[in-house]
Amino acid sequence: MEPTAKERILKKIRKALTNSTTLPFPNVDNNSSVFHPQKEELEIIFAEEFTKLQGKFIYCENEFEFINMLDKLIVEQKWSSIFCWEYDLQQLLTKHQFNKIKIGKGVERAEVGLTLVECLIARTGTFLLSSKMAAGRSLSVFPPTHIAVAYTSQLVYDIKDALNQVALKYENDIPSMLTFATGPSRTADIEKTLVLGAHGPKEVFLFLIDDSNYV
């Protein structure tokens, strides 16, 4: 009986794995970053990169200023359905008597998804989300507007640093999904015309709260 195409391919793979291959560049340093080290503060680098891709960055000196700025934004945008599923974020808002959010699970009615982040990647202006977060897989994607809230202590320089941080946090229980979000969703697949919000939020806001003075 003739072997199938799949069996022939697997046989070739097994044969290749039994023969070791000499590394073509044995002296290459795989541990050092290929990017130039940062010359400015991570907050500045992140803000510059994030806004380049149409993300809307808002810096807050403390949590009290964050509440005031969030309230002002909601009034300006005339949003009435802001969903928040993160317990820590709910507690922060409750502490400051902010009552303009909804906790219900009917995400199809949400105008805004309000979430925390795992960390911020300064070099690319990206924030990292995971399926382990209370917001899950949908709250940062389904509503037309996503508001992410982060602290300056969550800033790292590069993607490698972010992945190391996630590995340290979750150890042997790594999230089943990691999402790297950089500004609003975009595509130019159709006639090379840029379209925002094609497969995710059309607007993305990032509130960065300075926690450097927190005890």
C-alpha cells in the first residue's frame, strides 16, 4: 500500500530531526536586544508611539485626576452605556463615587468597554491584554470604543519584557490568549483604503495614571 502524502511528509520530518544541523552563525548574541536602548522616559516613548497610530493618550497625575478626566470625556462624547467588568477598576470608581458604568454582560449594548491592561510596551505604543483578565476576550473588542486604564509601573520597553512579565505573573498557568493592541483596529485590504474599526474598536483611549508616588 502506497503511503499517503501526509505520511511521506511526516517521514521526511522525522528523518530531518534525527540529523543535527550546525548553527550557521554560532557567535550571534541572542540575548541582547536588536533595538537601540531608550533615551527618554518610557511614558514619553509610549505616548509618542501610541498617538502615531491614532490612539488617544491621556496622562493623569493620580487616580483623582483620572476620575475627573474620565467623567469629562464621557460628558463630551455623550456616552450612556459604559461597561466595566474589572473588579479592581470597579472598586476604584466606587471609591471615588463614580457611578456612570454598567456591570451587565450584555456587551452588544455597550458603547464603551472600560478595561485594565497586563502591561504597556513603550517601544511600539502597545498595550497587552489577556484572556485571564476579568474583561475576557470581548470587552476590549466588541464595543466601538475601548478605554484602557494603566499605571506607570506597568510600563516596559519591549515585547520581550512584556512576555517575561506575563510569565512571572502567571507561572504555569499562562493565559490561553494574549492580545497586543496598538491604537484602533484598522485594515487597508480593500483597494488600499484605510478603514478604522473593521475588526475591533474604532476609537481607543489610554489613561495612564502616575503611581510613582504611591506607597
